[in-house]
Amino acid sequence: MKTVLYVVLEQFADWELAYLSSAVNMLGEGKFENKMVSLTKNAVTSIGGVKCLPDCDLQDMPKDYDALILIGGLSWHDQKAIELKPLIETCLKDGKVLGAICDACRFLGSVGALNKVMHTANSLAELQQHAAYTNAQGFIPRQAVADNKVVTANGTAPLEFAQEVLTVLSVASEEKIKGWYDFHKLGFYTAPMPKM
């Protein structure tokens, strides 16, 4: 079974997590498990007020995982977020899928994790505020970008982000992933119900 780890910090963006985690579960047909990771095992509260109890913290999280997904939110500027830097570096070194959306992209830029891949974020300007970010030529002003197992998206793109992560992880066939995306993006009356 493949494992997808979702990093959620206090005031995480619940909508950025919901599409991806549910699609991994539904389209993955039992071949994937979703686990929540945070800095501690204490409950974290989403921007929407939903409390989430992480499965593990940085000390006891699984070492054998297939993807590390950083969910955006309002705490990526907090000093404690830097505790995730070694985890991100290991993920990249080991060639695992690394995903980030919204302000988590800015965080990746701040620790130099976007310097060797094409990427996007909420804006190039916010990435350039960080000395560790040196890859302005790699920035693409698009909803979501996947390059060399690194997936990034701006904060208005939870569906595009999910689609790219699902594709990079090979959660299902490209046809099934596209059907899932179209159904959720275009709506019930425009797109056919996807086959699960």
C-alpha cells in the first residue's frame, strides 16, 4: 500500500486538503492510505474551524511514504514551520513526490526547495522576498505545475493541484483522473459522472 502524508499546520486551508485526499481514497481503490502529519500530535484547527487530530508528528511519522503534501494555510510564516525543512530536503533527496499549495509554495521557496524545478505559487514576488529562492526563471504563472515529482499550485487551484498530484502518483488512469477533475470543475450538469 502506498502512503500519502499531508502536512497540516494550525489554520490550514481545509478545501485544499479535501479534494486531493478524497480523490486519493476514491480513485486509489484501496491502494493508498492518507495520513495527517503536524508538528505535534495536538489537534489543529482549519481556517474553516474544523479540528483535525494528526495521525503522527515529525518524530513518529512513517519513514516509508510515497508523497509529502504541504497543505496551505495561515501558519507557514510562523517560525515553527522551519522544523519541516529537514523533512522536505529528505523527500527531495529520496525522489518522492513533494506537493505544496498556496502559502506552502512560498515556504518551499523560502527554504530553497524550488530552485531546481519549474513551479508556481501565489506570486513570483512573494517567492523573491526570500534569499534562498534563486529560480525566478523556473516560475510559471499557471494554476498548477508538476515538474520532476514536485507539484505546486496557487491558492485558488485545489482541483488543479489535486489533478497534478493524482497524475504524478499514478493514483488511477489519466482518463479516470480527467473525468474526476472535469466532474468537479465543470459541475454535475455539464460533465458526466466519473466512473470510480
